[in-house]
Amino acid sequence: MKIPYYKISAYLRYRRRAKHYKGFGVHSPFVFHWLNHVLYEKDFFYAYQTLRTIRKELLLNKTEITLAGFGTSPARTTTIGESAKKSTTKQKYAERLFRITNNTNAQYIVELGTNIGLTTMHVAAANSQANVITIEGEPSLCDIAKRNFKQHNLTNITTIQGDIDLMLPEVLEKLPRLDIVFFDANHTYEATINYFEQCLPKAHSKTVFIFDDIHWSEEMERAWNKIRQHPKIRVDMDLFQMGITLFNPDLQKESYIVKF
């Protein structure tokens, strides 16, 4: 797959600016702990081997599927393996989502953009007591994800197939709060900001919002910059592939470009 020029340029800018490796230059004890005991933690968690095996099996799966096309994706025919390769969160980032879920003991988690469910499985496996709700617009991907969840006995996942613009308000209405939201759906400025603003009223001091592909395009960078400047966001961390935002009002407002 050819990497867009814009993303190459964005990565080179990120590498020049990334400084906060393992807490270097970070004065906040809270953020220092986050970097060293969540993002950079090297311990091998109990579920990693199973999840890595599942990933390998899915990447090698040559079953053909037809995608109708949602968000910014056109209709096309592909394989489960190709979909996993192109659209699923990379292993090191998926395992960080596992660590974040495990570290925060999150109970109410929403994922926008299920794909085949590999990232969802990382989040659900991190806390079997969590209520994980994932929304996917593409029917064929949603069916594959459901089969994966059932096959691996992940019973704490609720999968919703439908247009996120329509489904998200219904989901939010039923939840008392949001502990973690993973935004990995329609990669446009308008959609990203819209989803963020809808989720914002359910955020609290321990909420974590995570945005995938923040440097995918100029639109996504613009959306990320607007989000991280919001007054309710106290700390934002740019890991290039994803951006993490924290809401704790006791924290000084800071932005970190983390070498990852």
C-alpha cells in the first residue's frame, strides 16, 4: 500500500519534534507515571500471546469479503487479511490500548469503528467487567467482528451495526458516563469534531479520549489541533499514530509530542 506523501511529511515533522521519551522533560508526576507505567510499560500481560495469535490468523485469512463503503472508504472487494493489514490498529498501539484500559479500570468504553474487531478484543480482554460498545457501519466487517468475539468468548462486547452518526446519540443516551472512547471511524474533520463534541458531555476527570490516525491527512491534523485546544482537555499526547487526551482538571494544561 502506497503511503500518502502528506503522511510521510507529517511523520518527518513528528520525528523532529518528538522529545518526551520515557518521561524525559516531563515535570508532571501524573504524566510521568502515564508515560512510564502505561505507554512504555514492557511487562508481558496475560492476554498478549492469545491476542497476537489471533492477529496472525486474521492477517493470513484469505476469505474474500465485499465492503459497501462507509465514511471515507469506497465500495470494494478485499480479503479479511487485507482489511486487517490496512485498517486495524498496529500491535504496539493495540497493546497500549490494553494497558490504558487495564490501568484506568475503565467500565464504560465506546469504540467508533470496529473493523474486524481486533482492537476491540484488546480493550475487552483488559477488563472482563467493562461494558465495551463498538459501532461499525460496514455490515460485512461487523459480522466478522461478531464471529471473532463469540469464538474467543468475549462476552462483554456489544456490537452495533449502523451509521455512527445515527447510532452514537442512542448509545450515549443510555450510558451514565464515558471512561474511554476510541475514535477510529470517519477520518474527516467534520465527523471527528462532531463525534468528539457528542461524547464530551459524558466525560469526567478520569476519562481518556483516544484518536487514531491524527496525522492521516491535513483534515485529521486540523481536527486534532482543535480538539487538544479545548478547555476541558488538560493533557494531550501525540504518539503520531494516535493522540491521547486526559481530562483531569487538577493537571496543568500541557501538550506532549511523545517519541514512541
